[in-house]
Amino acid sequence: MTTSPFRLDGKTVLITGAGGGIGRTLVETFHAAGATVIGADREASMLEGLPLARSILFDQADAKSTRAAVQDDIAAHGVVDAVIANAGFTRAEHLGHLDDEVWASEMAINLNGAYALVDPITHAMAARGTGNVVFISSVNAIQHFGNPAYSAAKAGLIAYAKAIAVERGGEGVRANVVAPGSVRTPAWDHRLEADPGLLDKVLPHYPLGRMVSPQEVANAALFLASEAASGITGVTIPVDAGLTAGNLRFVNEVLRAQ
């Protein structure tokens, strides 16, 4: 019997931000693919109801506690086969929302904390000779759609993934990035409360005419973490309903309107 390269039977996977909108779907998807899933988030209550083998609790905005929690888990259980670095946060939606404190806060969770998470893991993976990292970044890392501090941090994840891919590849470690466009999760609730008609403004930018689902993001992460992607490292895959392929509104409102 041939085993599907998309299966993760016998593999352990750490997923951060596991209690969030995308995170919960990641957990369910990797569990369904046969992985033993370890969930990480700030509070145990955020992980309730998920099919987890165990949990790790830390606030990724605190790099020291993040690194310490990860190192303790490696010491107790050994290093995981794959890590899905999913946790992230933003509220500074344009340059007018930024100051030094806000910039530092968004860098802390989205970039510095992700480094503190992944660095000890990749060291241990390299020592073992195999491992896999998938960062959940954003289309904001590729083009500017607002959220400037978050965008800069998420772009940093792409550069960091390439560094791992190049410098750790010879030690058996792969690193790739999923860059979602707008995903309908609770992170959109505050925007829709402020402007119930917001989706009518957002969706015309997307060639597929819709947001992507958390499941579509999870499917891309699963692919990159599986043996189906064994020859892929250092790449970024947009899961964005075509947003970064080009400017649909320009085509419709300028070229087709003539």
C-alpha cells in the first residue's frame, strides 16, 4: 500500500496561535492528516476543544518567555518534526496609527516573537538532520495594503524563511511561507462593526470575487509541511484569491470603462 505524500502519520507538529480563527483550522487539518499536534497560545482556555496531544503556553509578544517555553518543551519531549508559525496580530491599520510604541509592539509579536519561537527549534532540527518550518505571513509582506508595522514584520518572516532555507538546507531543514490575503476570521469583526458594508468595498479587489477561507490557508500549510513538497524550500505561496496577481479594479474601472 502506497502512503500519500500529503499524510503526516507519525509526525509531530507544533502550531502557534492555535486558538485563533486560522489556528483552529490548522490544528484540525493537521490532525486529520495524521499528525500529532501540539498547540501553542497565550491561555489554556483558548485551546479548549482542539485535538491536541499537549499544549505550550506563552505570549509571543514576550520573546524571552517564548524561547524559554519552547526550549523547555524540546528538553522534555524532543524537537517536533514541523512548526507552523501562525501567531500574529495587528491593529495599526495605516501610518496615522503608528508611533514608536505601536511599532515596537507589532514587531514584538509578529517578527521578534516568531524568531524566538523558531530559532531554538531549527537548531534542534538541524542537529537531528531533518525538520520543517512554515510561516503564516501575509500578502501585506508582498505589496502594501495598509497595516504598515505588521506588513514590515511579515515581510521579515519571508526573509527569515529564506535564511533558514539557505543556511539550514544542508542539515535537512526546509522553510517556506504561506501569505494569505483577506481571510474571514474574527480578526475582521471590528472592521465590519465599524462599517457593515465593508465587504462590498473589499471584494472587487479579488479576482476570485471572495475572501479565502481558513481551510484554504491550512491546506497550503499542510502541503508545504508534507513530503509532497519535499523539494520546495525558501518559497512564498500567496493564498489570496488572486489579489497579488494584478489590479482587478484598475482593469474594471479604468480599462473596461472606456
